[in-house]
Amino acid sequence: MSAADVLTVAAEGGVIGDGRTGANLALGVGLIGVIIGWLALARVTGRIGTGNARIGAVSALAVGLVGTALAVLHLATSSGGPGTGNGMVGAVVAIPLGLIAVAMGWRALARSRAAEGNAEPVLGSRR
């Protein structure tokens, strides 16, 4: 089974479950990404002293992208509209959660680079 097939099965709700399972999965992954991103930002600012902020930032980026991809796949493969019980509203909510996780991870990664002293310009920032 290829990675695309696995994502499609996960977005459709898997083998067991109703149409909301894929949206719930995307919501959970997006929420986990936001939590990881928040923890990474807290590590960079020194509020939490355990762990590596760079690893947390990259993890938040990856988990946020996966959550967003799952939500978009669920929206693309679900039938009907909002209120039909197929999880479209959950998938619509999961997309911003995933994007917030990506943004938090990106910010934590930029801050960790600056804190280490080897800050490189990131997407249009000037010195």
C-alpha cells in the first residue's frame, strides 16, 4: 500500500467507522501539532528547560502539514455538505489547526536559529 493510499483511507475514515472518523483524525493530529508548536516556542523562550526546541519545531511543522493534508483529503473525498454527518465541518476546522501548527513550528524554528547565533534570513527577512 502506497503512502497516498494510506492517506486516502485515513481521510475516508478508515476501514471501521463512519464518515466523521477521518475528520476526527485530522482534528486530533492538528491539535497535537499546535501543542507541539506551543511547547517548542516555550522551549525557545526559556519557559520550559527540557528538550530541544529545534526538534519540537520541526515536529510541529511535520505534524501540522499531515493534519492539514488529512483534512483536505477528507474534504475532497466526502460527499454531501455540512450537517450531513460526514465530518465536513470537522475537516474545515482541522485545516486552520494544521496551519497554526505549521506557523508555530516555523516561528519556533526561526527563533531557535536566532538563539543559537547562526541566524540566517528566513523568507524575506532583512538585516
